[in-house]
Amino acid sequence: MHIEQVKKYVISSLACSVLMLHSLAVAALGTQVNGAGGSRPGLFVMSLLLGLFGIVLVRLINRLPVLTPWLLLAPLVPTLVYVVYFKVIA
């Protein structure tokens, strides 16, 4: 394996894990918001966009086509956080 490919793997895994972690954190923060304001849907959209950006960034780093079924993974993380939190806790 060439060093360039290893660099791509390392940068891709770091970028995806950091952005998915932030997506998860923003989604978890959205479950803790009180009140009838618009911050809960806004935080949900922000977490969706962070996850989407993470997947697109990995695809761009590896010079792969951006449109892929992997883009369906982006809304999965925040949606699972909201569903689990509101089914179990509330």
C-alpha cells in the first residue's frame, strides 16, 4: 500500500469521525432544548448538515463521486438520537 493511500484513509477517517461526533452532539443538544422556540428543528437541521458534510468530505478526499447511497447515512444518526430519546425518555 502506498503512503498516499494511507494518508487518504487517515484523513478520511478523522474527518468523518470528527464531523459525525459533532453531528451527534448537536442532535443530543437538540433533545435538551426547552421551550416552543425554533431551536430544536434548527439544531436537527444543523446535525443533518454536519453529517452530510462529513460524508461528502470523505468522498472528495478520496476523489470519488459525491452522489452515492452513503449520503442516506447522514440523516440516520440525528434521527436515531431523536427517536431513541423521545421514545425512551419522554
